[in-house]
Amino acid sequence: MTSRAAPPRVELRRVTKVFRRGRERIVALGPIDLLVLNREFVSIVGPSGCGKSTLLNIVAGLEQPTSGEVLLDGQPAPERLGRVAYMHQRDLLLPWRRLVDNVVLPLELRGVPKHEARRRALPWLARFGLAEFAEAYPAQLSGGMRQRAAFLRTLLAERPLLLLDEPFGALDALTRAGLQEWLLALWEELDRTVILVTHDVEEAILLSDRVVVLGPRPGRIVVEVPVDLPRPRAYDVVTHPRFVELKARVLGALRNQTLPEVHRDGP
Ligand SMILES: Nc1ncnc2c1ncn2[C@@H]1O[C@H](COP(=O)(O)OP(=O)(O)OP(=O)(O)O)[C@@H](O)[C@H]1O
Ligand SMILES: [Mg+2]
């Protein structure tokens, strides 16, 4: 039997999205061609409003592309909802559920009995520094706690493909660095594919195998920067000369896209 490489976990073929708002037509995205391999960690960066969340919504199946096709594991996947774990840009915790009950929601939806779901979640709550607040309601938590809870809920969905939209956006620098390191270690130990949307270029490089830079709306791929830093990585890789070079490249690509009208004098 001939062995073949696994098909890409996600493939976007000429995907576009056009929204209609009344009589207005908003071309939000594309055309985009993108391959994400099994167990790959890909970050997407781009200016605000360029269509990053729209792209994740399309991969998740919450939106359908206006044209083009989405394949999961090499197969056209018109019914994708429920096949991926998705952490939205807004945390969307249910206000009437305690923290722990929010976190175990994906397990409950899969039919895991509540006490068993809670038992599985407890060590994770501790790892995320949330154990003390397990019985609190979202309104009683800080923004950072809500975001960690939403992130944990996404992990507990136990899907091979994770879509993360600014998962650490509302966190202070220290908590953020801690969670980045933690995600790095977790991804290296688990069999997951990740697409991460972030505004933080260092975060993108630290975590990813590849950084995809989108231009302004309608977002199209401007450049893909492979991150050839060795793994396992630790946070101190940010001082590595290669890291600094990659960061300059991604920032340069972003700057060229976002400030086309700026004329710079001198060097
Ligand atoms: N449901 C919708 N109806 C109409 N327009 C929409 C809808 N969703 C998104 N848009 C528009 O599509 C464009 C892309 O939005 P999107 O939320 O994908 O951007 P983004 O890159 O995620 O931005 P940010 O970095 O600020 O989160 C924006 O102009 C937005 O106003
Ligand atoms: Mg967004």
C-alpha cells in the first residue's frame, strides 16, 4: 500500500465573503486560498476590519462563503458546525451559569453527565487559576477571568481543530505571557491544529509555524511568513536574533498595508 501524506486539516479555495447591509454591499474578505496542515499552528494578523473574524466564522461554519469552498480533512464540508472548537472574540459566557458550568458546556452538549464533566474540568480550572471562582457567575469575574474561562471551554470541546479569535486580548501582559507559554506547551503535547487570530505580532511568531498577513478589507493574503524557530520553544525565544528578524518582516508587511498613504522622508 502506498502511504500518502494526510490531507490538509483546512483548505480554503478562492473564498470570498460579501455582506449586505440594506442596499450597501460590503466586500469583507478574499479571495483567499489557504492551507492549514494537520497539527500546524497558523496565526492570522491584519488590520482591524480586514475580515479575520469573518474568516474564522467561515471555517467554523457559522457563515458560508459568498463564493469559493471550504474543505476539512480534504473533503468539502458544507456542514461544518460542531466539527471545530471556536473561541470568539467576545467571550460569550452565559450569564446565568456559574463559571464551572460555563466551562463544561461543550462536554454537557456531548452528553457527558454533569458531575463527570465537572470532575474533568476541575484540574484545568486549577491550572488556569480559576479554581477559587468555579462557583462564581460571569458578572462576578474580571474580564481576564472571563476570557480564561472562555478559552478553557474551547479546549474542553476536545476537537482536533481549534479556532481562537484574540483569545488573550483583554489580559494584562503578565497573565498573557503565562497563557501564551502554557498554550505553547499544550499544543506541543496535544494533537491539535490551531488557527489563531491576533493583533500581537510577537504572540503570533512565538506560537506559530506560520504567520499569515492579511491586507485591509477585503482581506487577502499579503504574505505568509514561515516561522523557522526550533521547537520546543520557550518565552525567551523573543530575544533570539531570528525572532527579531521575523518580527520585522511581519511588521513591515503590516505597515505597508495599513499606511499606504503615509510618505516617509529620510531613511
Ligand atoms: N454580519 C455582518 N454584516 C455586515 N457586515 C459585516 C458583518 N460581519 C462583519 N462585517 C463587516 O466585514 C468587515 C470585516 O469584519 P471582521 O469582523 O471580520 O473584521 P476583523 O478583521 O475581525 O476586525 P477586528 O480586528 O477589528 O476584529 C468589517 O467591515 C465589518 O463591518
Ligand atoms: Mg475580529
